[in-house]
Amino acid sequence: MKKKKKHHKVIYYLSIWIVIFIFIAISASIITLQTSYGKEKIKKAMITFAANNGIDLKFDKIDGILPFEYILNTVSLETQNAKLDIEELSFRIKFLPLLRKTLSFTSFQAKSIRVEKKTSIANQDISNAKEENINENENENENEKASDDKSPIDNIFLVSLPIEINFDNIKLKDLEVKIDDTLLSLDISGKAKLLKRSKALILDLNIQRKDFKKSYLDIFLKAYKKDKFFKIKANLYVATSKVLSPFYQNDRGFSFNITVDSRGNFTSLGNIENQIFTKLEGKTNGNIFKVDNIPSFLNLESNFSFEFSMLNDSSINISKGFLKNDFFEIYLDALIDKNSIIQKTNLN
């Protein structure tokens, strides 16, 4: 009995010393990471990991309670499709998910973000062909055709990392996007998930223009890389028509909300002048709250709904459409071709 008790005591004290040793080792590692030497090592590791996955990452310095919290200043992130410049980026990560190759962010915040879309590789090849003067016109036409035929899926799935990435809480402030020579400043919050090798992208976001806080877009998206299938549900609330600038330039003001529930298959979102979808169907409904500069008896709150589907020739069929208020009811079926011209209507 005495030998057994002695044996148990040895195991007990050994366990305590192992725990103490692990605690000291972890504490020493954390303390080391707070030094300039430790931060420089982490910086090099992050840049190397990014480079190995086709991302050119640069930033001035790294701060925070490492390895739990990271604060990066003057960040530049570049892929073959786009370049991002970020004034400040901060995030916190979970460590246990790393054991199953999942990078999980409990918090991910960035401010003053500039996005620049880069010239595609196909276009660069065209430029090189011009410079070399080798079958100039033929090479240019062939490359342009290849660019049109190829589905630049990377415009949506920008990177293909060997890990899954989860964002539990995203906050992006002052995200600057240039559209038709107009610079839009957006605030985005929500959560996101990118599966391993970019097999799927899941977004649940709230998007607002910085200068129009009362208007917003809530969007939930699932997109799958392999079969190019997507499912999206979005709710847009427009408090003033000015928020739609530069897409809407008319002086007539209005406010409305619209919900879209859609699914289908996409080819590319890289160039909206080309065909984006190979299949598209869904339902839309919403409310019109006010419209300026129309007779008051027509300016009533109205609700509307319609179903839509894309046909083989890329035209859109609209069915079961209606617009109702206390004054009138309108029912509509229509066919709109790929040039947005109404070909058939059935109005009641």
C-alpha cells in the first residue's frame, strides 16, 4: 500500500511540474512575441505564407497582444486580379480551430480601404504581343476571344488558400469603390466564410453608404466554385433616391424597400456588359413609400411582387407581377430581352 501511495504521489507531482513547465513555456513564448524580435518573426511568417499562396502582402509594422490580437498599419495586399490598400487592419484569432486547418477570426476590422481592380493576364498578354509586333492583330483578337470565353471565377474567389477562413465579426469602414468616375465610400459589417481552396463563399453582410446611413443593403449569399451555383437573398431599403447615384440620375425622389430571393448559375461578375448568368430564377417583392412630383392621389404607399426566370436566349421572363395600393391594382406579365428591351407585355 505504501508503494502504491508513493507511486501516486510521484505521478501527482510530475503532473503538476508538467503543467507548470507548459505554463512557463507558453508565457515565455507570449512574452517573446511582444518583443521587436518576436514581432519581426511573425511579420516575416505572414508575408511568406501570403507569398506562397499568390498574395503580395506588405505592411509597415505589427502591434497588439500577440499571438491573440494583431494590429497592422499601412497594409498593401495584391493578387493577380486586385490590389487593396488599408490604413489600419486589426483582428483577433482563435487557436484551437487552427489544429483542423481553420483560420477563425473573432473580430476583423479595417478602415480606409482602397480597392483597385487590376488588368487581367489576358489583357497583359495582348499588350506584350503589341510590343513584340508578332502577328499583332491576330494575337490581339485571339486573346480577347479567350478572355471572353474564359470564366474569370477568381473575380469572386480572389484567393485559393489551403485552409478554411471564418469571420465571426467583420467591420469595414470607409471602403472606397470607384464606379463610373464616382467614388463611393461604404461601411460593411457582418460575417463571412471561405471554404478550403475557395470551394465556397458564404456572406451575411450589411452594407451602407457612409453619407446615407438611413439606407442599407442586407445580403446573404452562398456561392460554390465547382458548379458555379449561387443562392442569394437581399433586402434593399432606400430612404432617398440620392443613395442610388451614380446609377440613378433623375431628379425625381422616392423611397422604397425591395427583397430579392434568387438562385442560379453564374459565369462571371467581372464585366457586366457580358452575360453574367447561365441560369437565374427567383422572386422579388417590396413596398414603395413615396414618389416626388406626382399627383397626391397617386402618391400612396404601394406594394409589389413578381417572379422572374432567365430563358435560354438570356431574356428574362416576368410572371405573377402586381402593383397594388388603396387606389389601384395592376397585374403584369412581361418578356425582357438581353438588351433590356421589353418584347411582350400583358397588363391588366
